Amino acid sequence: MLLHVSPEDVAGAAHGAFAGRVEHEVVAAAAGADLLVLARDGDRTRPGPRSPAPATRFAVGHATRPVLPVWPAGSRPAAGRAPAPAEGGPGGPGNTSPLGGAPPRRQADGCHRAPTATADGPAFRQESTVSYTSLSGRTAVVTGAASGMGAATAGLLAEQGASVALLARREDRLEELAAGIGAKGGRALAVPADVTDQQSVDAAAALVGDALGRVDLVVAAAGVMLPNPVDDGRIDEWSRMIDTNLTGVLRTVRAFTGDLVASAAGGGPADLVTVSSIASHVSFPNYAVYSATKAALTHLAASLRSEFGPRDVRVTNVEPGLTDTELGHHIDNPALGLDGQLGAMFDAIGPISSEDVADLIAFAASRPRHVNLRQLVVLPTRQA
């Protein structure tokens, strides 16, 4: 079945891709449609000219078609050479995965941050100034809201006028985030919950319903990344990743499907956003189980879309590349963690921020209700 999106819808998707300062691959389609739209752009905040990008190719089923780059009005770059990317970047996993470009500075707390703006020129990454006013009045649930992409997404949704339920295990972090949102005039509810426990998730859903009403936006951002050689036989880590990254999303979907379907049936927007990883389709040594959970999540999102789309509930799957989050701090293998392989990759590449990913999620959820950005891949510009 082939449905249609309007030229304005496609233009809106393209604007979202070009508005970011990182490379975006944006796939836009109406519910159940086979129409794919791909837009790609590099980091336009980096000083220096950029050569026009070559034609990009993408596949629909077994067909491969060339797509010419589309530049925003008045912003087509002059001919010239872009700064050369780092050579021989090593491979790595998704949400905090490696591959690509300008080295960030390692902070005293061991985290990595991109350079900030200076008098000499723009920052490697800048805050988004895009406003998503259509999010005002919506009611959102964000899992994994204690840190990283979950916390950043919750903060941005609240900033744009949504009421946000913050779900995670660390109550102190949730209370701190909720207080910060409230201090800025937003509305947030801290709800301690464990996505590996169905009773905990169901209790959280009941509390959210009583306090905020029907939910129309669910962002499943809870996840863990525990790499180790499969020879180590770490069943404890395997079980934790499967239970959090995959079954945790299913528990969340189970708890909030009724709200999403009801919202859509009432004529309002309804969104389920899953946070997967580029590790879902790129293999990395020592990340076998993590990659498997993210591949399963990506396929789950596609399958859920086939069930929810006909009922006007949108499903968007986001696959971040190298991103600055807390996931690296959970690795217990020094050779693979922030003091080893992963840290070296951060130093060599330059990650995107959790805020960059949050901006993309907010953009997707703010589209007109008949437009579904179903698959979004967001990478640092220099990440291959």
C-alpha cells in the first residue's frame, strides 16, 4: 500500500535534518506507506567551506535509487574542501559508540564534552534554537529519565509545554530533574520505576494517569550497555541487557498502549519513540549481546508500527551513534571502558550530546499527526 505525504510534510522533514548540527538520516512516511525520504548534511557549524555532497543512494525493498542532496534556501555551500576526517577511526557500539572526528576534551569527572563556543569561532556543537510549539499541552512519559538521553528529552519536552512523567530507578535524580523543570515553569512528575519489573511499571502508569491524565507520548529511553567478550559467559550482564533494552520496552508498551490508542482515536497525536542504536545493524567485537538487544528493539519498533500505524499511533525508532551519556561508566572491563577502548574512541571522534538526540525526538513528535518519521539515525558528522 502506498500512501502520500505532502510536499510540505517532506519539506518539514528536510528542515529537521538540516536544522541539526550533526549528520541525520531521516526516513519519513505516512502510516503504512512505502515512501522513503533521505536527507543528509554535515556539521555546518564547523568553520571552513564544504563541498557539495555527492548523490546519496537508498533502498526501497530491492530497488536502489539515487537521491540528489537538497540544500536549504540560501545556504548551498561554496565549492571547496571540507576539513579532512580523522583517519582509521576504530569501530564501536551504538549509544556511546565510536567512529569519526574532532576530539572532545575529557573533563575532570571522566566524562567527555564537546568544546564550547569561544571568541575565535563557533562551538563544535550548539544548542538548538528550534521551537516545537505543537508539543504544548501533550502528556509524555520518558523512561530512563534519570540521566543521558532520557533526562535531556524530558527537559526539552517540558520546555516546549508538555507535562512529563519521569520514570527511572534513581528517585533522587528524578526529584532533582523535576525540581529543575518546575523552576523553569514546566510541569514534571518524578515516578520511581524499574522497567525490568512489570508490577513497578504498571504502578507507575496508574500514578501517571491519576496525576497527569491520559498519556499521548511515550519515549522508551531506558537502556544499559555492558560489553564483554562472549567467551566470558557473563549471563548476569546478558540478562540485564535483554531485560532492560528489550523486555523493558515491551513492559512499557504494555502499560501505555491503551492511552496511546485512545489518544489517537480521539483525534489527537499519539507517539511511541524507541531509543535503539546503530549497533542494531553494525557489528562490533565484544558488544554481541548489546547489539542483539538493539537489533531486536529496532525490529520490534518496525513490527509495532505495522500494528499501531493503522490506528494512527506513530512509532519512531531512533538510532544514535557516538553519544555522550553515562553508559560508559557502567562498563566493568577496564580495557573496554572509558579508561580503555571506549575512552580512546571518545578522544579520537567527538560525540554528539544527549541534547542533540532529544532535539531529534522532539522534532519527530511535533510533526502533523499524519506524518510519521519512523526511522532516524543520528551520528557525529565524522562518524562513518
